[in-house]
Amino acid sequence: MTPFGHRVRELRAQKGVTLTEMAHAIGVSPTYLSALENGKRGQPTWALVQRIIAYFNVIWDEAEDLQRRAAVSRPRVTVDTAGLSPQATELANLMAQEIAHLSPEGAAELLGRLKILRKRA
């Protein structure tokens, strides 16, 4: 599941809306919306994100949060480490090998550490 798909599913649950109802309202198939929520489809388009924001009638911070989550919701990521340090290449390869074995807590901890490091850079 992607961050965007997870949040859309939460919003649907909060509003008591079925997947089929929402899909028809925003102009996509229920199969596509299900795949998007479950991380089986790629990053949503800007236009689709805007339709979802309008559908849930979210504004300001929550709309920005949905847009941010969409931007980081590519379920298949390619990392090009050409020209980077050997450590960067090792990190990318180790993440590719081990990410499926991380617990949700472990992934959250690692993500938090990386965000801290990014702020320092």
C-alpha cells in the first residue's frame, strides 16, 4: 500500500463511502481505485488527485498532505546510483533486498532517521 492509497482508504472509511461509490463519482473504475489504494497502480495524476481532494472537500493542509502523499507514492521505484559514493550504492542495494522483510515499525523508524538526515543536509 502507498501513503496516498492508505490515506484515501482512511478518508473513505471516515466518510462511510464505498469504493464503488467513490470510483464512479471521480470518474474511474472501482478496479482502478482499488489498485490505487492497494499500491498496485502507479502514482496518481495531478488531475486525479485534484478530483479526490474535491470529492472529499478537503482544504489547505489536508489537501497539501494528499498532494505530498501522491508525490511519494510510486510503488515501483528505480534508484540510479551512478556517480554516487560506494556507500550510496550499497545502501540502495541493501534496501532493495531487505525492504520486504522490514516490519512496519522498522520501516517507520528508518524513514524517520532518513528524514532527519535530509533536514541536516
